[in-house]
Amino acid sequence: MIELEHVHFHIGPHHIIKDVSFKVHRGETKVILGASGSGKSTLLRLIMGLIRPDSGRILIDGEDTTGLSQTELREMRKGIGMVFQEGALFDSMTVGENIGYALFESRRVAQAEIEDRVRDILNYLGLGEELIDRMPDQLSGGMQRRVAVGRAIAAYSPRIMLYDEPTTGLDPLTVETITELITRLRDEKTMTSVVVTHEIVDALKVANSFLVISQGEVRFDGDCNQLRLSDETYVVEYLAPFRRAIREHAII
């Protein structure tokens, strides 16, 4: 569903992404791990087509997106939902307006139909219809994160979801809610997902496979058992505090 082939990306003299190649299969959740500044979020922006690689190819469902026009990229993005760090909701809009934003913008859907769609999504997210007229600052952090997921899936029923640090700053109970939602979207809607995080324990709850990067280079690509057995120096050092959790998850 997603494939990067020898992708490079620079900002000025700085080589941010260095010869990165990996695949994400249909219905799979791949978690990208790495220290801050390693290039994790840049990979999401490249997949989304928000920035273009300097070389290499990015394929979405078999289509090379690197040469698409802006109009073609906008069409391609309709199949991709993005959840930004901390939700990034529009604070001047209600919950309903946030979720229905893309539908309002298209001006091709009747107001009543948009409201029905928003209510259905609120119920699917376990938030309840009564939140439709609330403002984002009236919601908890976890509720805001779920509304952000709702906004991502509302308009075009995307085949791909990209999550940038979806559980950062949340309490343990809310983290459980968000990781369950990510897994539920994958299992019920065959959603292909890429999750960027530095929260290893959360990653173990949602991942089918892992990509570990350091300074823009891939240091590991594989499943949990392969991660547990990896002897790559950076991977061993980065994951050392979490070896027990990884070992227990791999056995399960």
C-alpha cells in the first residue's frame, strides 16, 4: 500500500532522510521509532506529499506520487487521513465543524448529510453526539485526539492513516483508548497505518511491524520478534530500557 524506494531529502546542506526504503502492506500498522530529530515526522510529510523527495520514489497503492501535480496530489491525499501531534484542531470551530471540515469545504454535501455523518463518527469514536457543539478547549486531551481522528476519516473514508505522536502527553487510561482506536480502525476497516512515536510501550500495542531510524537512516525494519533479536548497535542501545516489554510482547 505504501512503498518508499531509496528516498533522500535535504533541507539546505542538511541531509534529513538518507536512502530510506521500506514497505507498508495493506491492512498493516507500521510504527516508526527513533529519537527526536531522527526524521520520523519528515517521513510522514513525504508520504502525504506535503514535501517532495530530492531523489527516490514514493508509491501509494502502486502509483508513483513523486511526479504528481499539485492537483493530482490533492486528489491522492483524499485517500490518506492525517492525525497531527496533539490533535491540531481548529480552536475557533466546534467539534462538529472540525470533524465535518472537509465536507463543508467541498460544498458538495448537504448540511443535513454532513451533520448525520458527524454524529455517526462521534458515536463510532465513543464520544457521543452531545459533544457536537462543544469547543475543543472544553474537551480533555484524549477527547481532542479522538476528534482529530474523526476529522481525518470523516470526508473520504481514507485507506491510509498517518499518526504523528498520537499518545504523547496523555494519561495511561486515555492512551489505552487511543491505541484501541488505532487498532480498531485497522481491524474493522482494513486501514493501512503508519504511526510515528517514541512511546515504545504504546507502539507494541498497535504495531504489526517496526521501522527504527537514526539520523535519517533505517537501522531496522521487521516485526516484533525480529526487533527483539536485533543485534544492530543503535537498536540495542535505543531499546535497552524496554527489552522486557518487547520480549514479553514477542512471546505473546
